[in-house]
Amino acid sequence: MRLKTLCFIAMVSSLSANTFNPEMSNYITKLKGEAKKADSSFVDFDASKGETIFTTKHKGSKGEMVSCTSCHNSDLKTTGKNVFTNKLIDPLSPKANPQRLTKVKDVEKWLRRNFNDVYTREGTAKEKGDVLYYINSK
């Protein structure tokens, strides 16, 4: 029994904080291919870089200084609020909201929209992957 428990603990500990469902795993693999094509030295996405992307303020599409945290908060386990529409936003953390980061179509739509709102451009594959790793780690 003790050996089984130790094996289970080792297995759980070895799981990456950035595990995704099969659909999202395929999307992450696609982003990795795009990132590698853009930069041959690319190895993997980085949650800490994703945090920087997520928290740094920029002059957004409406001319105001915003970051992703302007609407989603610093604690991704809490409900956010769109600073322009006052619409409530369900928690972004998959740990608090298991529906998050499950459907590629939704993820692509929101990444495109939010990068355009904050950065006034579409994010690169590397940036998208870094942000997804960051969100998934929360």
C-alpha cells in the first residue's frame, strides 16, 4: 500500500501545470509549431512571460492604458468586470472555472479580441502560448 501511495504521489507531481484537454493540447502543439517556425531557438512556452504579457499596461484600442488584468483582475480565480461595458466576466482560472481553456474556438476568439483590445494587434503564437500557460497555471 505504501509503495502504491508513493507511486501515485510521484505520478501526480510529475504532471505539468500546463496540461490541457486533447483539443487544447492539439492547439498548443499547433502554436508551438508556429512559434518554432518564427524563431528556430524556441523550445517551449513560459508562464512567467505570459504573466508579464497579461499584467503589463499598454495604450489599448480605446486609447486608455489597460492590461488583461484591467478586466480579469490579478487573481484569475475571481470574477472580473469589463472596464468599458461593466459586464461581469467569469473567473479565467481553469481551477476556479473548469469550462475555461477547454474549447479552441472560444480560446482563439478571445485571444484575438483581447490582444487587439490591449495591444492593438494580434498576438504572436509565442505570446498566445505564454499567456495560455500562465492562465492554466492559475
